Amino acid sequence: MSRVVCHALAVALALLVAAPLSVVAQVAAQNRLLKSDAIVPLRSHSLYAPYVDSNLQNKFWDFGGDAYVDTNKHIRLTQDRGSQAGWLWTRSEIQPENYEIQVEFSIDGKAAGHKPYGDGFAMWLTTERAQPGPVFGSKDYFTGLGIMFDTFANSRHPYTFPRVLAINGNGIERYNVGKDGAPQEVAGCSVSIRRAAVATKARLTYVKDVFLELALHYNEWDDWDTCFKLDNVTIPARPYLGFSAATGDVSDNHDIVSVSTSNIIYKERTAAEKKAHRLEHFPPGGAAKAGEKKKSGGWFSKKKKQADSGTPSSGTNRDTPSGPGFFAGFFSGLFSLIWFVLKWASVLGVIAGAAYGYFRWQKKKDAKRF
């Protein structure tokens, strides 16, 4: 029996070592894609199950309205019931200038076929926080960036729904609910994000004075499509991160499964260096149109041929590992790996010790019978 236990522990340890090694490779690859010196997770702006502590609170996040927590699955902003509104906001501002936010979400409900459903949810990077209102459960006249995941069309449009769109609020202009924000839309795309066959995710990457990109994961595993990529959007400094959802006469379940936020670190860069970086993403005469979906490189993205013959979208370039970004990411990942292995090795040691003690006790107990 002890041999079986030792073998199981050896396999578990091997898996634990292999997992963080893949994370190191992921971080190094992402550093190269962004030409950054390092990517550091922001614990204060990330969220995972079980979402709350023993006091049913989270020291980094607030939630309210009709939102509730299922510690095993998600934070449900609204249930599949009419006239609900719920929200989820960080308690503190995002301090870094450059960051990446990846959120896994789910939109589902009883409505099927041609039956209507809605209304959708929004992701916010604004100067205000946790103020309920008519815009997908959050306040109107907001200041900052709103990414709307709109699943119900209030008027006719030349595109289909669900619709993902970006609106850069100035605090003065009112959100046009009747026209689904179309007059204020900066960029957007129509995608099937409801009841998708794979996990639905959104990845927002913001490098100040360079680009803003939203990529979506909804069609195939490890396959990301760029919804839009812009060079003329500025997010307010130190915004709050939030999510909100609302239902009306139609309804759906709107869930946030996880949020991962990372600080993208660059060394001091001159205006000329930033301009050169921007030109790599938006070459003269070759920049993709806002709202044009193109393949975007994820950490495990499949390399596919571009739909057009122009310049490949950002993320498909696989440069050789070089430069300070690679080494910074490598050593950062290496230290994380060492800490991860030591932590879990101690846990496995305790388990192994307990198992060994139990079998010794069982052996003595059996010996006393004879």
C-alpha cells in the first residue's frame, strides 16, 4: 500500500512541476507579443472561486444589487428573471498605466430558438464605481471606458446581435439606450457569445499611447478573435474596474466566472519609442478597421492563416526569444515556479507523512491481533 501512495505522490509532484513550467512559457510568450519587460499579476484586481472569505466578504471586491455568489461556480450578476440589476466592482483603482484584463463570463438562460433574451452586461474602466443606474445596471453619464456585451436590440441595425461595443464616456453625454449606444460606439463586433460551446472570455489589453485591443474567446478552444484594436482611445488614469448587468422584459443569467488582471511593465520609453511601437500595430495603410475581427495570439493560440492578405494582426508574430522582456519574464516566472514547487512540496510532505504514519499505525494494530 505504501508503494502505491509513494507512486501517487510522485505523479502529483511531477504534474505540479509541469504546470508552472507551462505558465513560465506562457508569460515569456506574452512578454514577447507585447514587447514588455515583464507581466506581473495584480491580485487586488483579480477574482477566482470561491470569491469570498469565511466572512462572506472579499477585501478587494464589492458586489451588490441582485448579484449573488455561488462559491463553486461564479458570481451571478442577474438571474434569468425580469427587472434585475447587479454589479461587481473593485474597491481600489488600477494604478499601473498599462495592463491586461482577462475575464471569463457566461450568458445563458431558458430562452431558446427565436425567443428574445437580454439585456446583457458591461465591463467598466471608469472614475466612478458601484453606482447603480440604467446602463446595464450601472450609472449613466459615466467617465471612462464601457465595453457593452449587448444581447438585445432595441432598434434596427445593419449588424446582428449579440453585439460587443466600446463607448468612451465623457461624463456629459447620455448613453443612447433606444439605439443601443450606436451613435456613441467607438468600435464593435457582432459575435455569438451566448450559449457558446466553449468558455466565453474577453481579454482587454491597454498600452497607454500605443493601443487598446479587445480579443474574444468564444468559437474554439484557445482561439482568440480580435473584436477591435484602436490607437486613439485614452482610459482615465487609475480607473476602477467593474462589471454590471441588467434584465428587463427579457432576461438571462449573466455570470462572471473569473477575472485576471496583470500589470504590463515597460522600462522608461521615449515618445519616439512609443510611436515606433504604435506603428508596429498600425502600419500606414495597413491598420485593421475598427470592428474587423481578426485572429489574435493568445498564450496557446493556434497559428492560422489571416483572412486577408494584409499585415497580420498583433499576436501572430512569433519573434525569437530575445531582449530584456524575455529575460525579465523568464526570471519572474522562475521565481514563481520555485515558490510554487516549495509550497506544494511542503503540502505533499505533510500528506506523505500523515499517510506513512497511518500505515505504520495500521500495521501495528494488525500485528497486535496475532
